[in-house]
Amino acid sequence: MSDRPISTDVSRPGVTYKDHAHAFRGGIKAGAGMPLIMVLSGLTGFGALAHDSGLSLDISVALTLGLWGMPGQVAMAELHALGAPVLAIVAASSMANLRFLPMALVMMPVFRGHPLARTWRFLLTHLMAINPWTVFMRRGPQIAVEFRVPFFIGLSLICYLGGAVGTAMGFILAGTLPFAVTVSLIFLNPAYFLFVFSSVRQRNCIIAVVLGAIAGPLLHHVDPDWSVPLCGLLAGTTAFFLDRSMGGKRGSV
Amino acid sequence: MFDGSPDLWMLTALVFLGTFVWRALGAVIGSRIDPDGALFQWISCVSYAMLAGLMCRVLLLPIGTLAETPAMDRITALAAGFVLFMVFRRHVFAGTISAFAVFLALAVLRSQGVI
């Protein structure tokens, strides 16, 4: 359409690719920097933690490839080490990855209009994790609709493979590295997510993070097995109503 | 290293389903939930509170190797990370790396018997 003016609006698809393979490589390039570093270091921390929790290498890598969400993986490793009941482990791990529901709910509409989006929707949501999601929610809307699926698959796949490599690396290195390095790698993981959650922009989510951070350790004293879902429901619901009662603009702070 | 027991593989399969259910639900419901609606907002609040609570518990009341470090070191490192996090306008990488660096430095100093 030569009569259409060139759009400068970033919310309009301005980025295009030659073909699907080109878009796929574009996705890999977008993921190969900071997202890959974060996934590698984060999952190296998880590998070390899994080793520490008495899990095996195959189970640790399977957890990364199967769950692909560190809070759920950490919950599983930690509660398994505690000897918690199976139902409590599954519930806590599942609840710890509950964020994938809202993340998928806001990500899937970005693919709308792509012929493969419906067929591949379960693959797309399975490859989704914090890092590729953050990049895709920023860059996806700028890409022409037909190239969003291959771009996302390239982006998330490089992170996914990096996660598997990082997990194995952390697991293997955990036994050989000096104590100071191993313990720092274990520390890295929850610290990273604490900063990720602290960077949320919405007021109700900020309140939820603060209340959750206070309630989490307190509820652990009350009931270690169910403290995680309980913390979410109590602190999250309180934050939700607190934010509503505060009125004003609920968007960004 | 490759000795996951059948029980552990079963547990792994169950936690896989426990996570996949959210992804599948998100994929199926797609855009039917209004991202500005109350239900969506409540779900976000619950998930953020849950994750922040879990991570805080892991850092303050750890189990295993992390429990062998003094709480003071973990809190100092997190505080240092938060300062740089805020200085760099809520920059996740700046906060994470500085917290990690301070924690590593403290752990090395302790292992050397300096502190």
C-alpha cells in the first residue's frame, strides 16, 4: 500500500522480516543478550539449589524443561527437601507458577491474526517464561503480525535451551565450586525474582508484593506446607481491596 | 546423578501438570478476560503476593545450604541491591548483580576468616 503513510507510532507493526526463518533468527538475536544471561545465571542457581535439595541431575533438567518457571521449580525443590506431602508440593508449586495464567492472558492476544497462533497456542504458552515474555510484550506489538509466532519461538527457544544448560551447569558445579560461590549462586535466584517483582509498575501489584514479602515469612511459622498459597490469597486479596479503597488512578504509579 | 526414583518422576510429572494447567487455561481463555477487569486484577495481586512471599521466605528463612549463611549477610546484600535498584530507577539487573556481588564478597571474606 504505497498510499499509506509510514507509521512512526511504535504500537503499530513497523518491524518486518523476509520470511519465517528470518523472523525466527530475529527472535534468537533478541534473546541472545540479557535474557539469555539472566536465564543462564538464574537456572545455574536453580541447578545448585536442586543439587542441594537432594534431587538428581535428570530430575533437575526435567523440572526446568517441564515447568519452565523457577518459582514453581524452587517450591518443588524446597518442599521436597522438607519432606512435605505430595499434594502440598504440587499445590505450592502450581500456585507459585500461577502468574503464567495472567501472563498468557495478556500475551495470547498479541498473536491474534496469525494462522498458527491457535494451533500452536499450547506450545507458545509452554515456552513462555518471565524473560522471553518481558521482551516479547515490548517488541512483539511492533512486529508485523505474520512474523510474531516465529519471532517468539526463536526468542523463547534460546532461553529454554539456555535454561536447560544452566540447570545442568549449576547442578554439576554445585559439588565442585567453593562454598562461597555455590551459596551465592543459590542466593542469586530468589534475589533476582525479588527485584523482578519489585519492578512491577501497577499500584495494586506493588502493594501485593510488599504485603506478600511481609506475610510470607510470618505464615511460614504458622504452616510451612500451605504458607505459599495462603500468603498469596491473604496478602493478594488484601492488596486488591486496599488498592480499590484507595481509589484514584489504579494504573501506573 | 541420573538416579531419579520412579516416585520422584511421578512427582515431577504432577508438578509439570500443576504448572501447565495455568498456561493451558491462559491459552484457551485467551482474551476473554478483560485485562483491566476486577478478576484479572485480583489474580495478578494473588500471584505477585505469593511469589514475593515465597522468595522472601527462601531468603530470610532458608532451608539447606543458604541456611548456613548468617541472616545478616543476606539482609546486607539485599539492602545494597535495593539501593542500586532504586538509584538505577528500578533496574532489575543493577539490583540483582549488586546484591549478588555483596553476598559473594561477604561469603568469601567469611570463608577466609576475615570477618
